[in-house]
Amino acid sequence: MRLRRLICAVAAGLAVAAAAAPSAGAWERPVRPLGIEGPLGDERLSDEWRLTRLAHPISRSIIRARPDGTAPVRGRLRYRTEDGPPEVYLVLSSRVQEETERVWLKVRIPGRPNGRTGWVPRDGLGPMFAVPTKLLVDRRRLVATLFRDGRPIWRSRIGVGARSTPTPGGRYWIRSRLRNLGGSPIYGPWAFGTAAYSRLSDWPGGGVIGVHGTNEPRLIPGRPSHGCIRVPNRRIRVLARLMPIGTPVQVK
């Protein structure tokens, strides 16, 4: 019986890791390794799995649809999140514009509609930093798993959005980390702001999806929220020690 349980546990862990890993095609272009000196070229900078690069804005540079100063505008970099902390952008790749030799960075854009990407000049963002973590949110199984270097290091049952206000699927990242938000027990001891936006949410700032604790643990696992991801308080305390700002979040 013990051997059977062990086999089942190992199989479950492998299944979760496989679901979180990029598709085979995504590995065809290697990610620029850490510690490489020299200018950026036409390179992949993040796999959103084992190595993800991020940066804070240092200007209100325009975000464009292509790595070209004449391309359509998709927005502007912003200095702070809706919750107040410094904004952080997930950087996917770099491109050198042939005509001008200007370096552009492809970033994920926080805000509605979810899932947008765009290009900004390299000088619009500050130094890049990297994280080795990823949070996978499984809405069907009502489980969240945190990975580090591709290995699961934390797991918890969760609550997600109700059918009328579902937690949106897609690829996002952690943008803020707030302790005892507003002194209210509703969000538990810790709350993380993501780059996902709900149809409707009681999260401050107009619909930002949060990963947070709860004062209603009896509703976990379940679908009780306006889109936010609820975690039991004892598990969110552990997560707060393990998950840094910038961690990519995949909601499936």
C-alpha cells in the first residue's frame, strides 16, 4: 500500500510538472544564460519556467506593436502598480533594429485586455533581474503549485472565481507583495497582485487579480471569488517565504 501511494504521488508530481513546462517547440530557441556579458542581440530572455527576466521602468516609454519606432502604440510603461509598489515588466526577448541598431525588448503588458505583449526601447527599463520560480494555478483541480528550477516546492488547495466572475486563464506574473492588506482579515496575512484582471473584483485598484489569504477557509477548495485566487492562511504564509516578485503565473 505504501509503495502504491508513493508511485501515485510521484506520478502526480510528474503530471503537474509536465503541465507547467513549456511545449517542446518553446525549447528550440535557448534562453540567454545568466552571467553572459556583452550587449543584447536577437535573443530569447525568458522561458517563464526555470528562468524569467524582469525589469522596473525608468521612463514612460511608449510600448509598440513591433520593435520599430513607427509601429502602432499599445500603451506606455508606468512607474507603479494600482496597489502602489513599483511596477515590474516581464521581459520575453530582445531584438536589434537593423536600420538604427537600437535594442528593443518584448514585454508582457499588465492591464486589460489580458495577455497583451509589446516592444519597448531597452533604455526605457532598468537593470534586469531574474527569478527561477513559477506558479501554476489549476482551475479544474483547484490546486496551485509553486516551482523552483522546474521542481515543485509548494502546493495548496485553492479557491478561484465563480462562473459569473471566473479567474482568467493565461500567462501573467506577480507584480506586488502586500502584508495584511488594509488591516482587513478578508485577504488574510499576505496578498500578491498579479498582471491578470477580472471582470469584477473586490481587489483594490479596479479588478487586479490577487493571490491572497482568506477569512473564509471553509470555502476552499471551491469557486467563491470574484476572480482572485484564495489560499488558506497557513499556506499563504509559507508561499510568502518562497515566491519572489516577478514570478510568472500560469492559470490553466
